[in-house]
Amino acid sequence: MKKSEEIEVAAARGRPMLHWVGKRPLGRVTAFPAQQIETFDPSSDAATRAADENWADWPSSYPSGGLLFHGDNKEVLAHLLANGFRGKVKLIYIDPPFILIVCLGKEQAADVWLEDWNRHRKGKGSINRIREIELRTDPRYGKFIVHSPAEARVEIVRENGSLRVEIKGFISPTILERLEMDLPLFRAKVPDWRSMVDCVLIDPAYDGEVFRVGLSDVPERKDALVEGSYELSAPEGETTVGVKIIDMLGEEVLLQQRV
């Protein structure tokens, strides 16, 4: 990009916005040439990443890796919009005077690079020091991305040609965290694990690949609960019973037992 260019900005949808008296929607921005001064590539394999499917839609005008630009934030962002990055940015985090990197996983070589970079920028007033937040391990922000999966206890018994399936308990940490935001609701719903379950599906002959529903418990009314205890015909010979429990947020728990 060798000259300025007018870039149209579509109306924001599906995300929070700040509004104030006199604010006018941003309809277009001017994209100027931007100076890329460095590529963050601690593993030295940026040239080979283009063939990787994870980088398939990366703009061809820039190497596949972290890019450091010199310029005004707004103007550089406009430049990126004009050069293939529209619709590809998921998070913008600004924290001056530091350069803050928010990542989900990182290469070991990055630690050495970051330590060397910051070693030359010591002192309380130093600018352009790099701070990094690894969303899975950071002691302060790590819980942002940590997910505790739902768990269930199920008893499956084969007797006289029938299968008896009884769900002894179910817990969804994600739902509990949501309910803790509203304490009265938390107290009203938690005593019965069934209030966290949307439906229960059972495959009496689960092959480990395709789940074929032999029995389904899907309450018709919103205030109704699943039964939690079931009986169905057992197939001939030894079989694997699959029990799929889906909670109110759509998370699935799949348990299987040979009987």
C-alpha cells in the first residue's frame, strides 16, 4: 500500500458498544501506509507457516507471525483493514506504556526472546516493555479460559433381559458459576441435580463411533425435570451401554459401560 485509501466501516453488530450524547457512527477511516518494524518469530519458521491450515487465510502481504508496527493505533488498524485483516481480529487489548500480548499457549522459545527484549528496557519509566498473559496459566487472568467439564455418576445394571440405568448425580461447574451470580436462584435450583440437565439419551449398543438413541428423556415443559432412572430392553450378548447427558448450556457428558 503506497498511498492513502478510504475504508468503509460497517455498523457494529452483536457486541457491546459505548454510547454518549453527540456520538456519531464511524462510517469510514483513512488508511495510510504503515511501517512494519519487526516480525515476532521466535521459532524462525514464519516462511513455512503459509502452508499450515491454521494460517490459510492469513493475508499474503505479511509474514505469518506476530507483527510490530510503528504508528498511531487508529491509523495502523485502518491499514490492517485495507490489507486483508478485516474480520480476522478477535481481540484488541491496549495497556500503555506496555506492549501487552494476550495468548492461548506459547512456544518455549518465546520466553527467551521476551526476557532478552525486556532486559534492555529496565527501569520503572521504561516504555515498550512486553507483558504477556497466557490465558490458561496466568495466576490472575488464567481462570478466564479454564473450563471445568461437567461430571456425572451413572449406575448400569443388566438383569433378566433388561437394562436398568440410574443417574446417581450430575454437576456442571459452568452452570454453578452462572448461578452464583444470583444467590437466591442458586439456592432454589442446586438441591436437585436434574434442574441442570436438559435431556438424557441412551444407546443400549454403543459402538464408540455412532450414537444411536434407543431411549430419550426430553421434558416437554420448561418446568419439568428428567426422570433420572430408566429401564429398556437389553440386546443379546454382551454390550456397551452409552449414556449421554446434556446440560442446560448444551455441554455433553458421555458415559459408557460394558454389561
